[in-house]
Amino acid sequence: MEEIPFVFQYPWGRLQKEEFPLRGCWKKEFFKNNNDIVLELGCGKGEYTVGLAERDPSKNYIGIDIKGARMYTGATMALDKQMSNVAFIRTSIELIEKFFTPGEVSHIWITFPDPQMKKTTKRLTSTRFLNLYRKILAPGGVIHLKTDSPFLYTYTTLLARDNDSAIKVLFNTSDLYSETDTKGLNLDIRTHYEQQWLDRGLTIKYIAMTIDHDTPLEEVKEEIPEDTYRSYSRGYIQMPQLMDNINKEK
């Protein structure tokens, strides 16, 4: 990772010793253009970051994750393809203000995050994180969520509803791939994790929204039914629909 020129490793400890040098000057000093900056938060292997950058060279794409071993996959892919509109940052999402100035980011993608059903403040669409995002988003900047989780989808939909004076929903669907009109968005890039659930009959949910910079946000107060399954890396599968499909495969 240290040898890849567009990978920046700045965990919390390093940021205590030095400031990130590209904050506020990504376009001028790194990308050498004036194109929009798009972030993928919790990028994992970076498949979405690289996929979006390939399809739209008119924008600059930056993947952010704390786990370098996963990020290495996307970083080496972009290196092999000699892509000039891609970068990766290994850090915690909570530190995002350390890397971007107000208005420096045009879009934020959140692709298949842990729904964090027990801890509201850890959900990447919670008021805690939305308050961070709007500090760096340009006016009209868009937040995109793709998830397999009914819980996270419901939570985010209710959050937008309860804060409709601050949040404007641009697109909302509980079954993305049944939509015939996705308004020209690059929504058909499928990560390895996403394909796992599609292969077993789950629907993919998607929300796109903008948020203003000043209106106070309120957390969701309603109880939301928890997901009845876990991804393979987090435990066993309980959802009857999944079990039926798995048994058929056998």
C-alpha cells in the first residue's frame, strides 16, 4: 500500500502528528483538474470506486476505508489500469473533516454498510454522520445509499421523512433492479457482497438525497424491525427466503 502513489494512509494516530496535506486542494494538486469529487465511504475492496471511475472519467473518485487489506484489491486494480481519477484513503470515516474542506465534495456513496442495528451513532446514515457529510458537501451535493438491509433502508427512509425540512429525497426504491428508469445513474455496478444477496433472491434498496447545511436534524424515534439474517462474515443465515434458496441450490 505504501508504494501505491494514490493511496494515503492516515489513521487517527498519524493525524495527531501531522495534517493531511491535500485537504482543500485535491483538485489542483492531486487530480490536476477541476472535476467533481465523489467519495465512497466504507469502500471495502474498492469495486464501486473503481467501477464508477471507469464509467465516468469526468469525475474524481476517492474510496475511504479503515481496512487496508481489503482496499488493496481496488487500489491494485486502479494501478494496473493506470487510472488517473482514483484515490484511496485508509482512515476512519469519523475523521472525514480532516481530509476535505467545506464544499469540496460533490457526491457521497455508501455501499452496503453494516446496518449497526444496536448502535444508532454507528450507522453511516445516522444524524451523527449526516452532520459530518454536510460539512464537506457542496450545495446540492448528493448522498447515495445502496443496501441489502431492510432495517437500514427503513431507518434511512424514516430519517429523511422526519427531517423533510432539511433532507430532500431524489430517488427511493426498495427494489432497485426492478426499476425501469434510474435517471441515468450508474446503479448497475455490483460488488461481490451485493451479488451474494442478489443470487439468493434479496432485493437491493437505494436512496439518493440532498441535505442542507444548517437545519438541525432529529433522530428516528420509531422502533424498526431488525433484519433476520447476517452476512456470511458476521454469522449464520436465518432468513427463511435465503434458507429456501440455499436448500434448492443443494
